[in-house]
Amino acid sequence: MATGIAPAAPLTPAVFAILLSLAEGEKTGSPATGPGRWGGKHGYLIMKDARSPQGGGIQMGPGTLYGSLERMMRDGLVEESGVSDDERRRYYRLTTTGQSVLAAELSRLDAAVSSARSLGLIPQEGRS
Amino acid sequence: MSRPTEVADSSGRLVNLYAMAVRLYPQPFREAYGPSLRQAFRDALDDGSLSRRALIPLVLRDLASSLLKEHLSMLRDTFARPALIFNALVLAGLATVLALALNTIPQQVLRLGANDPQIALADDLVAKLEQGIAPADAVAPASIDIARSLTPFVIAYDDQGHPSASQARLDGAIPVPPSGVFDYVRQHGEDRLSWQPILGTTSNKDEKSALNGGMAPRGHGVRIAAVIQRVKLANGSSGGFVLAGRNMREVENREHLVGQLAALTWIAMLALIAAGTVVFGWYTRPGPAQAH
């Protein structure tokens, strides 16, 4: 997938949640995101982020997580940034393509939310 | 207090159960992600942000859906590769051409071979008629029911296509080919054809012509391997026609058998190609992205 190209179809909830979690980790640089020498996040942290309301509220198990990561690596959206010493934890980070795809998906969702708001389907910002 | 120990034991049992479930994933996926899957489950148990009552159903649902997904994904990655499908299609195409040849060539050989006695009989009778022997004398007396007998027969016709002497009978009458056949032989000297004097249907033009020849239709067809030659008298005038024929029942049975054998060969070749594609696809399947 070339850099800057929007995804052909909306991302699946799992893929979107993974991209969002990894992007959040890179943005905040939180020490909780994994060992500093690699950057990125390991599997359970991504699952936990996805479960939170800010991460999309996606209930994802280990099988779905690693299956999605496998396909995302093939598509060049994420890459492995390291493995723990005991090789049980793998750490992942976004690629440039992954960042572009996430940006395109967020832009698509933002446009949809704006449209819904203009139709009065959800409250205007600043009200309530 | 034994509570922390009980919790640890319980966690250990759950991790062991999950490790057993992980074995159900396809081998490449399991080899690449097995330890990570188990670690993520262990982390979830240790973290406690999700109660076990919520975590266990979530993991069970995840196992059911992701096992199905990963197995389907493995099958797709293994067998839906364009090169593999292209090779299989090319081989299937070759097998189809080969099976068609196996069906067509022997059938043609059988059909052409079915004319051999008639050619000799027609040649002999034409030679006699061209020497001026009368048809009634040249045609050896016989009464062959062409619907039942496999014996070759000859019929002599005059220049208008009316029978003048015959060894053959069909429903008590001498069969007459369609007039178009005589026209063709008049121009080309000889014709070799499959002739159906007893009709299963009456939609065909030739069949209607045969009906005009006085033959009643039946529910089944009798097909004759016929050789028709023109008789040329010494003065150059036409001496009529000679038809030598033979019931094709046995030849058609053999053709049917050849068709069945060709169809069986085709199915066997396709099955072999499918099996070979599955085996080759399996041993050349791509590994997980992790392996690259």
C-alpha cells in the first residue's frame, strides 16, 4: 500500500483500534507503551487501549489481535519494533503508510460525523 | 491464607487451557504468534482490569471467531495464489483437450472402419452393373432385416432413385435414402454417410425425406453406415446407384464405451490435478508476515 493512499474501504473496527492505539503511543511517548529501546506497544497493551472508550471500545481477544496484526504487517501498516528477552512479547509500531491510512480513516469519520451533526442527528458541539 | 495460591493455581490452569486451545490455530500462525497469544492472555489475567467473568467469555468468542478466520485465511493464502490457480487451470485445460481427443479420435476411427465391408461390397456390385449385368442378377438373393441384423447388405437403385434390387428390408419395404443423397452422388460419384432410415423424430430434413420414402417412424432410430456409389455404364450414361450398408448398433455401442472411458479419464485427470495442486500448494504455502 503506497504512502498517502486512503484505504479503499472503511477499516475494520479491530484494525482501526490497533492503528489508533499505536498512534496514541507514538503521540504521547508514554513509558507505559513499552520498553524505551524499541518504542511501540505489545499485544496486551493494544487490547487494553482498544477496550477503552477512547480507543473505540472494541472487545478484542488475543487471536483477533494477532490475526489483525499479521494482516496489517503484510499490508505495511505496522511493523514489529522488537521482541522481549523471553520472546513472549512482541512490540509493534505504525509505519508511515499506517499513519496515512489512519489519517484518511479519521478524516472519513470526521466528515461523516460533521454530516450527521449538520443533519441534526447528533448534538452540535458546545451544546448539551 | 490460601487465597493467593488458589488464584495462582486457577490462573495457571486457565493459561494451560488457553495454551491447548492455541494449538488449534494453523501451524504457521501458531509458530509465529503462539507465545505472544499466551502472553497476552496471561497479561489479561494478571492485569485484572477485566474481571474473569468478562474475560473468559470474551476469549472464548475470540477463539471461535479467530480460529475460523485464521484457518480460512491460511486456506486462501495457500490455495488462492494466482500462480497456483493459473497452473491448475492450464493443466485442467490440457486434460480437457486430451480427453476430447481420446473421445473423438477413437470414435472417428471406429466410424470410418465401419465402412470397410460396404466399400468392398459397393465396389464389387458397381463393377458387375457396369459390365451390364442386370441388378436382379448382380445382387445376391437375401432378405436382411436391417433393423435387427448386423450383416452388410447391398441395394441397387435406378437413376431416379427407385430400388431395382435389394438384399435389405425394413418393415417389409426396401429403404430409400433421401433424394439429396442421390443428387450428391450424381455430382461426386460416391458418398459415405450415417443414414437413419427409422426415425426417432421427424424434425430433420433428411428424416422427413426418409419418411417420404415410405418408412414409418418408430420410437427409436436405426443408423446405417452407408456407402453409395454411382454406376457409370460403358456408353457413359448413368446406370443408377448402389448402396452398401450395415447396421451401426455395435459400432455405436463401442463409441459409447469410448465416450465413457474418455469421461472417466477426464475426471481422473482433473482429480489428479486437484490433488497435486493441493499438495503442491500446501508445501509451498507462504509463511506468516513475521517470518519475512
